[in-house]
Amino acid sequence: MTSEQPSDKERVLIIGAGELGGSVVAALTQRDDAPVVSVLLRPSSTPRHIRLWEELTARGVGIVEAEVATAEVAELAAIFGRFDTVISCIGFAAGPGTQRRITEAVLVAGVSRYLPWQFGVDYDAIGRGSPQDLFDEQLDVRDMLRAQSNTDWVIVSTGMFTSFLFEPDFGVVDLATNTVNALGGWDNAVTVTTPEDIGALTAEIVQTRPRIANQVVYVAGDMITYGQLAELLERTRDAHVTRNEWTVAHLLDDLERHPDDVMRKYRAVFAQGRGVAWPKADTFNAARGIPTTTTEEWVRKHL
């Protein structure tokens, strides 16, 4: 099933309309120079899906349906080939191998430009064989893109979602007990960006002329150390914060005892401190003078 509109404008397909995809759709469609935007959704007849379909079409967004997690490369390539730019907002939840398969389909289709789902850390700096084994697939995607010259690509490195820093399962911040657990040390830093800011910055990157191509673009809402995070929570919540330092050795030992635990993998990677932080002053948004949400602004709004 499809719902698309013909146009002479650039045609952009966004894969997925979750928190990140929805932010990219909103940012692109609200621009004065908006391209023709379509979204690839999985087939469903649930009330939530129907509401999403209605909301998107009401905003002039085209709809394409396919089960990305299981679709063959040829099926995806047939869809992707109808668009000038493909932006993947489908993450690890789609299952192992999905990022490679989507990338292969993009290349088979000969799409002019591709933004893969790499909205996170600097996988090049982290390298292969990290505690988070899912990251190796992200490096496979980069290798595939760099090995060809037919499709332009842009990787947008954003750090983690700002909200993820406060997820109870991640274990860095325990709001119930006013505790901060530093991953690797108090001077270790992380880059964080809200999905809304990622959407706006991705839209700006996509619409920049002359076109940005074949490079990694760094953006950031903020870069914060775990020590600064503890001070921030103490200041904004007006309460003493208990501080625990979780060393790399401790976290790797913990992961060894629970080798399939996804959050333990993430903690160990972030504790090692490679490729997880970059100064905000060196980013695309800083160079363009585009304001983004700091950690303190997020905390004051949400906590």
C-alpha cells in the first residue's frame, strides 16, 4: 500500500516514524524549502498505526509500507529506487543484519544520497570488537559506503539521546535515590542530543547547498562529564547526590557475568571513553550558530 505525491522537488524517504523518525519528518516538512517527504512504515492495522497514517497524510507526507526487518534486498531496492534521498531512522531494535541489508538495498537501487542509521557515537573511534558487539555492524555499513562512489552518503554523529542518560535501565542516574554512577571516571564525558534537535539538524544537513556528501558530520546538544552531571543534579534538585565510580574493570567483569545484557554492553563502551564525546564548539550546529538543548535545559524541563 502506498500514498505518494508526484513532484519535481527532491523526494526524500524516511525509514521509520518513531521518536527519531518523527522528529526528522517534522523538521523537514516545516521548512520553507521542504522536499517531498515520504515515510516507510511496517504494515499494520492497529489503531496507533491508523492514527499515525492519518497524521502523516494530513501533513502531506507520503506513506510506503514494507516490513523492513524481514524484507529482501530486492524488495527494499524497488522501493528505495523511487527516491533521491533515503534517511534510515530504524535502529538496533530491527534486529542484527538489518543495517547492512538496508544499506545493500540502497546501493543496489542506486539512490543518489543515503543517511544511514548512525545517529549515535563515533563508531570509527570506538573500533571493532568493542563490548557492544552491535557496533561492528555499524562499521560494516561505513565500509560498504566508503567502498563505492555511486551513492553519496552522510553520517550524522549525535551522541546518545539526552533522555537516555537518565534511563533507569542505563544505570547512570538513579533519581529515586539521587545517585549518579560515573562510567569509567568522573572526568569521562558523553555527548547528548535531543531527538528534536537531531531532527532539526538532520533537516539542515539534508537541505544545505552545496550538498554535504561523503563525510561524517558531528552535532551535539551538549557534552557533559559525569562529574558535571552530578553537580547539575545537585544544583537543580537542591539535594545531595550520592556519587559512585564504576571503573572499566568493574563494568567489564560485570558484563562477563551477564554477557547478553544490552545495557551492560553500553555501560562498558561508554566507560572506555572512546568515540562517545566531542566538544560542542567543534560541531555543525556550533559552526552554523544553531541553538541546541543543553543537559541543564533538558533537566529543568523534564525533571
